[in-house]
Amino acid sequence: MDMPKPLSSLILKRAIAPHLPSSSCLVLLLGLPLVAEASSHLTAVTVYPGTATVQRAMTVDAGTKTVIFDCLPAGLDPQSLQITADTGVSIGEMTVDTQDRSLSTTCAAHPLDARIDALQDQKAALQAESDSLDTVKGYLKSYTYDPDHPWKVRSKSENITATIDALRRSGQDNNVRQYQLDKKIENLDKQLQPLIAERDRTQKHDKVTTVKATLYTARNAEIRLNYLVHGPNWSPAYRASLDTSTGKLNIERRAMVSQSTGEDWSGVNLTLSTGQPHANASSPIPRQWGVDILPPPQPQRRFAAASSAFEYGPPAPAPIATPQLTEDIPIRQSGSAMQPNYTPEVVNYGYTTAFNIPGNIDVPSNGERIAFSFGQIDQMAKIVARTSPLLDANAYLVAEIAPPEGIWPEGPMQLYRDGAFVGSTNFNVDQTDKQDLPFGRDELVRVLSEPVRDTQSVAGFTGSRHERQVVHGYVVENKHNQSITLQVFEAAPVALDSNIHITSQFEPTPTKQNWNKQQGLTLWSTELGANKKTRFAANYTISSPKDARVIER
């Protein structure tokens, strides 16, 4: 069965009379524009966050005067339309028209119509046969022997048995055939339902756009149409799996793509880009910031001869423009050392990054999210048990790794520890030396916070200062059968005023103060043996003027 042409097609409108030698003669005689007979098809799609640029292409014959791209999404941006062609092709004026789908002779039809009609014809034939069997069944039920009216069956007694046997066989054959027909009709319904749903889905957009352009070409050539549509989106997604026995960390990166433009992307070259075509193209320029001194106020003057009085006062100050700041996001350089199984081509344009997905990709226009694998890497991680006792009396596993090389856009990450799902986090590769990934609570590390000791007194030779002493203490026990790397965090007080004096004493000596460039954040890091426990303590003395109102922020 012949399939109809795709909805978006380039139509050849030729009215060639049988007695004319060629279509070119008709064009010369009547002056009609030649429209090439070819089908446009999707060739490439570049998806940005929230938008996508789509490219269609077609091959036209020499002498073609007009090209038509029809059945395009009604939501395309007309200002983004661009027609390009091979060398030697001149492109003239271009027109854009949006109309109801039902008014278009080419867009009202659907490629699935022929298959749906054929299946519905088969179903109608089976249903007609089923109805005829119902008639036969009704007749067989009415053909019974009535002892009160024996003349209805005029046969010998031995023929009555044969007649009953024939009725039984006919009824049995009829029921078997009826069952077979019902199964066939049911099977046809199962085939029709997804086809009808797919046709309704792709035709739910009741508007379509047609683009027509004039051109001149002396040879066969390819014509390409590019346009931008709103709505498509892609986002990165990651999956991290940690093997705690070996310290091996596997990171798989993926991309989730979805679109509902009304146009299926079938067999296209798909590119995912971090660019944003509809973001502001330029940064705002601040207005002049003028600083002036107002003149002294002038005395009021009144003229008796005038019916009205004129009052003089200082002019209103000019508005001061507030400078608007824009954030420049650095772009990391590519150069990944990973060896994935299915790797896109990563192209860094300096200001944006593009991921070219290998192969011909299908993305239906039903909003379904399609996942593409960007490959995976394996790294050795340092596993530590991390706790902040004042905030949470639990220890959590953290995998410390070197930031992976290459382009890693920020996105959600699913976390698995020894094959079990433990949660999710936001993965954002920063510029630090180490990247931390959380992997849930460590139930075999017990953390005990001692009661906080908080005392206050008066200090100084004249009792002019107020002194507060705060003591924190923690005990951590390792219930594992092997030693662990333990990290304990403590937030030490930081003086925000020069009149406040703070002294701190730690036991044992901290591994690092102002951890990760955060003022006051103290870190103890130690190896804690199997079934061992250790204690950490911090003693703070906060001195301030006696009458000062000290607050904590």
C-alpha cells in the first residue's frame, strides 16, 4: 500500500498538456512559475534551554522559480526564518502565511490516514460477516421441534435425529466462526487505537505555517530553511554510583530532551547547546551618576501689580540611575580524558558549548522526555565520614574526587551507594581542587554532643568588660570493622566589631581553620580505628564592652 507523502513537502505544480513536449515549454508559453517536485525533510535540530533551531532541506531542479515549505509549526518565530542554498542559487522574496490546518490541502491529510482507513475497512468487512452470523444464529434458535404441531417437521422419525444433529453442527460452526471474528475485530481495534491517538496528537495544533520563496537556479541544488521555535528544552542529568569497598566512583552523564512543537523530529542530527538565543544580547549601560550641591533657597517674591504670585524655589534634583550588574559565567575548557561507550562530540565555542549527539535521533512532539547517554567515567574517590554535631548528630558519607575534566553543565544527580539509591543532589563542577559528593548517612558512626557550657562574668580592672565563655564537646565512635577517615566541623565565633575580642582553644589542634575559605569554619580530620572513639572540644571566650548590646548573626 502506498504511503502518502510527508506533511511538510515541496509541491510541483505543473499543468502539462499531452501535446506539449515538456514542462519547460509550458512555463515559457504561459509564464507560470515552476515549483520543484520534492519533499522537504528535517536534517538538523539544535536545542537550547527553552528554544530550538530547526533546519529543513530539499533538492530542487534547474529552472525552479518558487519553493514552498508547508505544514510548519505555527509557533515558529517569523523573524528567525532564513533560507540558504548551494552556490549559484539566488534567493528572492519570502512570504510567510499561517492558517487553519483544515484549510490547507496538504496539511489536512496525515501520513497515517491510509493505514487507518485500510484497517477500518477490514474491521467493517469483519463486522458485516459477524452480523450475518448473528442472523444465522437467530434462525437456528427458532428451528425447533414442536410436539403440538408435528406438521412443522414433516420427516420420518429417523430423520428427526439427523436434522437435530445437523442443527447442532451448524450452531457449533457458527459459534466458532463468531468467536474467530470477534478476536480479529479486537486485534484490529488494538492496531487502530495507537494510530488514531498518534494522528490526533500530531494534528492537535490547529494552525500551520507556510513559507514561500522565489529563487533562480540554473542547476539542481539543495535549499535549506532554518527557523526557531519556542518550547523545546534539554537539561543535563547525572548518575553517580559509589563502591564503598574499593572507593571506585562511576559517574554517568545524560541529557533529557523534550518538545511539543507539533512537529516530530525524526532521524535528525541533534545538537544540544548551552547558548540562549533569546537572552539579552547586550548588557545595560549605566546612566550618568551626577552628584551636586543644591543652591540655597531663594526668598519668595510677590508683585502687588500682578494678579498672581510667582514663587521661586530649588529645582527638583535629577534622578540618579542605579547601575545594573551582569554576571559573567566562566566557561570551562574541554579536553575530557574519559573513555565512554557512547560519546557525543563536544564543541567549545568559547562562550557556548555544543554536544553533537551521534546517529540519527527521533524526538516525538508529545512532551515525552528522551534520555541520551553522554558516556561515563570511573574515578577513585576518598571516602570520609563527615559530621557537624551541633547541627545534626549523625555522620554522612562523602566521596572526595578531583573535578572531572571536560564540560559538565550543572544539573541534578542521582546517588547510589553499593547499588542502593540513597538520594539526589545538584552536581555543579566548580574550580576547587576537590569535588564533594554526598552518599547518605553512615549508621555505624555514632556522634554524641555533650551539653553546651555557657557562662558569663565581668572582666577588666574596673569591671568595664563583659566576658562569656562557651564550651562545646563531642564524642565520635567508629563501629565499623575497619578504620575510617573522620571529619568533624565546628563553627567558631567571628568578631564583626573591633571592640569584640575572641579567643579560641581547640582539642585536639584543628586540621584546618577557615575551611574552604569560610571564615570561622573549623575542621578536624583524623583516622579513627575500628571500634574506637575520640573526643573533640572547643573553648571560646568572647569579651565585649560591658554596656554593649552583643547579638549573634
